[in-house]
Amino acid sequence: MASGLAEFVVIANRLPVDRITGPDGETTWRKSPGGLVTALEPVIRRKGGAWIGWHGAAGEKLRPFEHEGMNLVPVPLSEEEVEEYYEGFSNATLWPLYHDVVAPPEFHREWWDAYVRVNQRFAQKAAKIAKKNAVVWVQDYQLQLVPTMLRELRPDLRIGFFLHIPFPPTELFQQLPWRRQILEGLLGADLVGFQMPGAAQNFIRLVRQRVGHKTHRDTVYLPDGRTVLAQAYPISIDAAGFEELARTPEVIARAAEIRESLGNPKVVLLGIDRLDYTKGLRQRLRAFGELITEGALDVDDAVFIQVATPSRERVGQYILLRDDINRLVGRINGDVGRIGQQPVTYLHASYPREEMAALYRAADVMVVTPLRDGMNLVAKEYVACRYDEKGALVLSEFAGAASELKSAYQVNPHDINGMKQMLLAAINADPRENARRMKAMRRQVMENDIDLWAANFLRELNAVRDPHAKNPRP
Ligand code: GDG
């Protein structure tokens, strides 16, 4: 991508492609699955935009390249930066801090230094490729300093930021030794988007208390006359795409095959998560295990499939969690299983989208029980795949999705007894009751898809006008 040409720039920790090596040793790029890419790709194509991100290999420098009509601009990270900026500050400091401290965050000054350095690198790349007055959209917690760094380099740009994870209340955020710098970093944006209105309010309150700027409702008034809007944009999925996939004969056949291979049990329960301590895997498996031990569910009748996609495998808390879940699954299967009858089918692996759709179709009860989650797309994907209006969703009230999916069987994942009751309620409900709930949830998910999410955010970002700007935009 030539300098100064992009009218629209997305900045994210990762590029939207994965490198794959063919049988002949040739490497090519493949678009990574995920709603964000699906939503932003058409905008990037239409506007001749670019995506800036790390390409996934430490220590390697790559030139910008084009992939399926998108200009991709790789940002290099050294081995040490991956450890300190990505695994360290992003995933062992910010991630647990922003998720209610469900694991203790670690604070290390060298990690912070790497975070600043890498954020600066991303900002410099964007400053170089963005056209005059271009729109730049920065994504997520790894890049919270980029908005201000970029504004300093390029005051002409219109800058948006979206946080995919929760934004914590003051009481937790203030643990961060660099709390003020993070707030000031975000304030470089014209529009700061969050999943939930409560997160936007947390941010506004912190800016008032910690930085001392004047605020009113969703607006921050900066001393230089600029304003920053903080609003909620609950993210969604490519809902029609998921439904279409779930309707294919291959997926329908595969769903039947999955049930068959489990011995056609009466009830299939399903969990699909990245293997992460925020997802409440332990609580959900314990609840299910107890239902079997106590005889409320029969091991001949009920099977729990848990897919745990490998994630952040070099971060300490994730290594501990993996052992913990292995042990728990082993204990449940050992205690209550019989020959040929394992109550929990545990899969520590990742699967293609088709297999995910087949699993969603095969599941009578989808169990989504995070202790804290920005949104949770798995819950929405399940709903999108159930055009047959069958199946039930058990959903944690601590997932952002809970405020939209009101007809789910909502649970407090810390309350194991409550969760057991709700699992039984979902399993034993009259199918008409479950159809009623599913219909209501489908209305929500099918109407509010990822395209609408991106369009809403970008419309607001384009509408942001600064009455006091020294160089008002044309
Ligand atoms: C963060 C926030 C927020 C999972 N395993 C496989 C696979 N997946 C896909 C799912 C889903 C996505 O990964 C996971 O999204 P979630 O929203 O459930 O959770 P996080 O990864 O924690 O995402 C979250 C999200 O950002 C978006 O803003 O909702 O709150 O934490 O799409 O389908 N996909 C494939 N194979 C797998 O094995 N193909």
C-alpha cells in the first residue's frame, strides 16, 4: 500500500488472515474466520481501505500485500514483544483486570514499556498510510494508546475505537499503575465504542474522576475544545451466513452423525469456548456432574460435549486452567461414567465453521456460562443456527449478550444449585415453550447482525463534528 492513500483504515492486533502451508511446502494466506472480518471487508474493498495488524510470526518483517481485495499492512513483533506486549500486558494484565479480576492481574513495568512501544509502532504505520481526513477504526484492548498517539501524528484523521471486552468499574480499574495513560490514550478517539452502556458509563466516570475532564452524559469535553463520545454498540455475528450454513445438507447430515456417534442420547448439552478462565467452564461442568451423581440426569440419557479451543497457551493462568479442566473432566467421567457411556465428551481442539454449525444443530441445550464476557458470540451463533426453533440456550447474566437475549434461561454461574435447576428447566421444558423463547431470540439476532453493528458505529463516527475544531472538516 502506497503512503497516504487509504481512505479507511482498520487497526487490530492481528491481521484478518492466517498463513497456511500446503503439502508442497508453499505458504499462502487464508482469510481468518470471524464476524469482524466479514463486516469490515466490504467497507475496506469499497473504500480502497487497509487493515494494519500483526501477521502472527514473531521476529519476521513482511511487506504490505493484497489479499482478496484488501490491503494488508503487517506490523512486526519481536519474540520479546510477543511475550511482553501480547502475552504479558494484554493478556496477563489487562484481560484479567477488565474481566472482574477473576484471575489476579500481574503488573510489570517492562510489560508496560513494551505495550507503549508496540502501540506507537501501530500508530506510526496508520499515520503513514492514511489519506488526509481518512477514517481510522482502532480495535480492542491491545491498542488503547493508539488513538492519542495517532492524533498527535495526524490531527486531521477521524478516529474511532471499539473495545470488545468489558470496561471495568472504577474500583477495579484503579488498580492499574498506568490507569491515567490508558484513559488518555483512549481520549484521542472521536468515538469510543463499548459493548454495554454500563461500560461506557464506567469510562466516562473514570475520565471525570481520574483525568479531571468535564463530562455530560455520553460526552467528554476536552480543554482544547474537542469532544469525545462514549457509547454502546453491542457487537453481533454474520447471522444470515450462520443460518445458511446450518441449512446445508452436509451440516444437517453431520449433526445427525454426531448424535448417532454419542449413542443417540435423549439430551445433548454443548459448550463451545476458547479455553479461558473467564468462560465459567469449571462451574458448568460441576453443575452437570452433580446432576448425574445425584440421579437428576441419567448417564444413559444425557451427554455434555465441551469444545475448548486452545488459547494463549504460554500464559501461566491458561496452563493452570488446562490442567484443572482436564482433572475435572477425568473425575466426572471416572466417577459416574460406564463402559461406552462417558457423560462428558471433552475436545481440546479447534474446528472448521461447518463443524461448529453441526454441533449447534446437534445440541438440545447450549450452555454459555461466562463469569464475565464482553458479549459472547457463541450464544448468538447458536440462535442463528436454530431456524428450526428447537433447542434451548442457558446463558450467564454476566455475558453482554444477556441484555439482548432475554428469553434465554439466564443463570448466575457462581450459583451452582441455581445453574443445576436452570439446566433441568431447559432440558425438561415443553418444546412449545422452548420454541417461543427461540423465536424471540432469533428476532433479536437476525435483525441486529454484524453489518448493522459496523454501519451504526461508522455512521456515528462520520457524524462526529467538532464545533471548535481549528480545521473543521469539509
Ligand atoms: C471476544 C470477547 C466478544 C471458537 N472456537 C472455534 C471457533 N470459535 C469462534 C466462535 C466465536 C468466537 O470464536 C468466540 O467469540 P466469543 O464472543 O464467544 O468470545 P471471545 O473469543 O472471548 O471474544 C467477547 C467478542 O470478542 C467479539 O467482540 O463477544 O465477549 O471476549 O465466533 O464461533 N471458530 C471456529 N472453530 C473453533 O474451534 N471456526
